[in-house]
Amino acid sequence: MPNPNIKVFSTEFCPYCVALKEFLKENNIEFEAVDVTQDIKAQEEMIKKSGQMGVPVVIIDNEVIIGFDREKISKILKLET
């Protein structure tokens, strides 16, 4: 199975964003982190795809996950829980 395309929309000061990125790193999952406070186009993309202004928002391939939903992310990435 090819590596999924993972994009994490976050901010530096959001504790859930930090926890989410740490979780992905601990599981050796590659991802693109986008700070929506620095990148307005990414912020607009996140809002368009998720309907949310809050972070974190994770897009795994075409699946949008709002918040740090460890269970859902683990299931999609087929991680041992």
C-alpha cells in the first residue's frame, strides 16, 4: 500500500495540534504540516474542505478528520491501537 497523502492544518499554539503531530511522528507517519496562521491560502483550503475554522484538521488522502481523533486516524492508517 503506498503511503497516504497526509496534510495537517494546525497552529503552533494549539495543544491538540501538537499532540496530533507528535502522534504521527511517534508512528513514523510522514505528513505535511501547514500553519494556518502563516498561510492564508492553506487556511482557506482547510475551511473549504472541512467547513471548520478550528484546528487541527487532518486530510488523509481525501478523508477529512476534524480534531485529533486518534481512533479514526489509527483506523484509516491501519495502526495498531
